[in-house]
Amino acid sequence: MGRNLRDWHRIVNSLLDVNLHEGRDLFIWALHSSGSFSVKSLYIALINNGVRVSQDIWRIKIPSKIKIFLWYLKEGVILTKDNLAKRNWVGDTRCSFCYSPENIQHLFLDYFYAKFLWSVVHLLFRISPPHSIEDIFNRWSKLGGNKHNKLLLTAASALLWTIWLTRNEVIFDKCRPKYFFAGSVQGNSLAMSMGKVAAV
């Protein structure tokens, strides 16, 4: 009862300065001088109130759908099977490529396919593979200096998007993954794999 009474008094106090009058009601956006909503005014208000917003993803020149995918991935809400299970999805939560539980870390970094692709990038550019999704955005994509950071993030987006598309093909098209080799990482197999990365 005490809490409800306090809430009631808070609501009443918030309405003391409200003057009602005849006429049509209007919605006014208080964060802009025109009274109209704008994304920019909301963004400025968020920044001024201490909300940290990274622009890195939105500044690189890639399709919007991949930018949104990267943002979901960064926030940890991309619909891998573990995230689907949290939404009461009932199904096999194992990885589409192996028998391990599918989550973001496993699919994009720890599974053999992903590890191989990151290793190829390491061999080509002498950049050590990232150890987490957070590491991709906070450290790995910033190793190129101001001149090449956007290029690195673009390369990471291509690699991550390729893994995601391959995974979805296996699940929804019921096909075998269209990637590299059945044998050892030698000779032509390595060349074919590097070619796929380069094509991305």
C-alpha cells in the first residue's frame, strides 16, 4: 500500500503543471525546437546522457542487411540455436556442422570451419585471430591503424557473413556446406580455401 501511495503522489505531482484546454491534442517532441521527432535529436540526447554508441559498423561501405547482421552479432542476439532456445524454440541445438552446442562463439570462432578461415586471414595479413566476438569489434578490427581499420572491419564482416550464409544453407536448404576440403590442409585444398576467402 505504501509504495502504491507514493506512486500515486508522484503521478499527481507530475500533472500539477498540466493545463487542459479545449481543442485538438498535439504530440510535441521536446528534444527538438520544431516539436517534431528526429532521429538526430534522440541520438544527441542519448549521447549527452552517457549512452555509448559505436559508429564503426554503420560507417563501413557494406550492404545495410550486413550492417544489421553485424550489430545483432555484436549485441549477442543473432538467432543461433542457443538464442532460439531462449525464445522457447524446441529443436536440435547442436551445431549444423558438428555435434557441439551451437552458440555465437562456437559458430563464428571455435568451429573448425571458422578457425580455418581466421587462420587464413592470419597467414595472409599477419594478424592474430580474434578470441571472441567482442574482440573482433574492440581490438582485432582496430589493428590496422586509422588508415585501414574500416578495411579490416569490412573483411571481418565478409568472413562472418559467409559463415552465417553457409550455416543457413545447411539448415534451410538441407545441403552440404560449400566449403573447402575433405582431406588435409595441403596443396590444392589450401589454395581452394584461400580462393574462397579472397572471393568473399
